[in-house]
Amino acid sequence: MPEISRRASSLGTENAFVVLAEVNALVRQGRDIISFCIGQPDFPAPDHVQEAAIRAIKSGKHGYTPSAGIDELREAAARYLAAMRGGLPIRPEDVVVGAGAKPFIAYAVLSTTDYGAGDEVIYPNPGFPIYESQIVASGAKPVPIHLREARRFAFDLTDLEKLITPKSRLLILNYPHNPTGGLLSRKELEEIAAILRRHPQVWVYADEIYSRLAYAGEFFSIAQVPGMYERTIISDGASKTWAMTGWRIGFTSNPLLAPVFTRWITNTESCASQISQWAALEAINGPQHAAEAMKKSFRERRDLIVRLLNEVPGVSCQVPGGAFYAWPNVTEACRRIGAADSEDLRRRLLNEAGVAVLADIHFGTRVPGEGQHVRFSYAASRQAIEAGVQRMADFIRKNTKKAA
């Protein structure tokens, strides 16, 4: 029989969807499950965005487009990205539209590393699992940089200094961060840039898909630091800001790599959906009240879930700076109920308490000395947050008594 390639066999997955399958199986059995697994807004796309898509269909705008996207959207995205980032000189020709932001992870790794050359990519751990998956599949060497709870889930700058070698080609930064909700400050980004100036061979992939969901002041991009613009790949999109996850529209910007990314798209997806592109154009250019209302709701839910989690026996949770994720430390909770680790706790919460979360091992290797964590996506109703965290608290209290 023909064999599957090592490259294909090395591909990882996104465990949120694996756990979701477990959740759905239990729901089909009649179980009542409160799920905090999937990282997508629980809001519909704004009405005017939906109407723009309908207009596009009815007016025949549903064929192929140029691989880089329709001119109108590239122009709008350039203005939007620039305005969000202190007036950077982003031109329409620097912007490429893709079928979501996720493909640009692969395109960035493939465009900055060479197969078999031993090139290295530094990426956050814990982090979005597709980073490591794509690094490995591309043939580059994955180099995790650990995020520290004491640093509000940023990494230690001395760790970055130690990890950069002559083989380093790409540094992946994600802020606001999935899964911790951490947000890098302007000072931290300036300090990172100061290190990178000594290593001109290193590109930066700035995954800023949650840029409009930053709660601690104005969003700041590492591309705004002097000397960093041309070497930074800015990645953003429509999924999180306008609740358009399934519409699959992402856009990235870099003045040197835009033509390269365009060729990757020509070789893979051809182009993003034209219908979705016209909808995204309306999302950018149209009223922003729905996006702002959603952000306000997420901020309120953040405050609610953090307060409630900190009342759960054996749980402590920092206030995340952005996105819609909480990353509580459950080390003591595991000890109280006799759970081997966070994954054991996750399974027991799901099967015994009807609460679905993700464990830290779903986002990379567990960081030494950092204890056990789980991820809650608070893209859920206030009622679900209150009920779900209460179930968790009751479960821990009940099983702590049994273990005593």
C-alpha cells in the first residue's frame, strides 16, 4: 500500500474541535453540557454585514477574484490596519486577503524558512496549537518560548535572548493572546524589538486577530516600534472583531512579503470567497456599534468569570488583558480532588459535572514550574458562565470531601 508522507503524519490539530466532538457526543446522549471550549463570538455577524453578502450574491459577485483579494477590500483593510496601528504607511498593495487569518501562519513560516536548512521558528508556549503544527510540517525547527504567569503570561526577555540563534528566522507573537488572554504592553514590545535589532535575520509574525478586543488601553503593535515595520507580518481579520468566524476572511500586511503570500494563495485556495470579501468590506467601512457592543459585553463577561473563578476552591485566575479567554491556575484544585493533572480535571469536569473546558496540554507542552491550567472561553452567555463556574465549584467541593 502507498504510505502517507511524514509531513502529513506530523500535522497537529486544534484540540478545541476534538473536545467539541466529545461534547457533542455527550449531548446526543441527552447530557446537559455547558461548554467553554470554542473560541468564537456567540454573536451573529452585524445585520449590515449580512445584507452586504446578500447583495453580493444577488448582483452576481460570487466568482473568482484576484488572489490577493478585491481592490476595494485591500484598500479598506490598508486604511483600517494603519489607523489601528498609529498611522503606519500601509498601502493597499501591501495587503493580502485570505480565507481566514489561519492560512497566513503557514504562508509566513513557508516564506521565511527553508526545508532542510535547520531554520528555527520561535513561538509562544502555551499558544495556538497551529503554530507548532505548521512549523513542524514545513520542515523548520519549532522553538517554544515559555509564557510566565508572574509576567501576566508574557515571556522573560532573557529567555528570548537565549533562544535566538543564527538559525532563527521567525518569531511568532500573539497579543491579545490565545489561550491566556495576555496582552503585551508597549514597553514589552519595545524591549522585544530592541533584542531583535541585534538579530536582523529574524522576521516577526504579529498575530493580532484579537486587536479590537484589547481591554487595557489602546492597542499597540510591534510594527509601530521604529525599525520593525518592514520585518513585521501583521495578521488580522474579520473573524473575532465582527463575529465572522465562518465567513473565512483574514488579511495580512507586509510590504516585502505581500507578493509572496499572493503566490501562495494562487497555489492553494485561489482566492477568498468573493461574497465574504464584500461582506468584510462592509464590516470595515460600515457602522461599528455592533463590534463595540460585543467588545463591551466581552469585557463585562471577563470581569464576571474572573470574579467567579477566584471564588472556586483551589482556583486562581488573573485578569486577562484581551480576547475572550480566561486561563485559571487549577494546581490546588487538582490536588484537592486527587486529579493527576489538568487533563484529568478536564475529563472529570466534562463527564461528572457537565462542564467543558480545555486543558493546558491542548496548547503545547506544560510550562515547567508553572503548575496546571485550563482554558475557559467566555464567549458564552452570562447565565452559562454563572451556571458553569458554579458546577465546577460544586464538583470540587463535593470531591474534596470524598478525598478527605
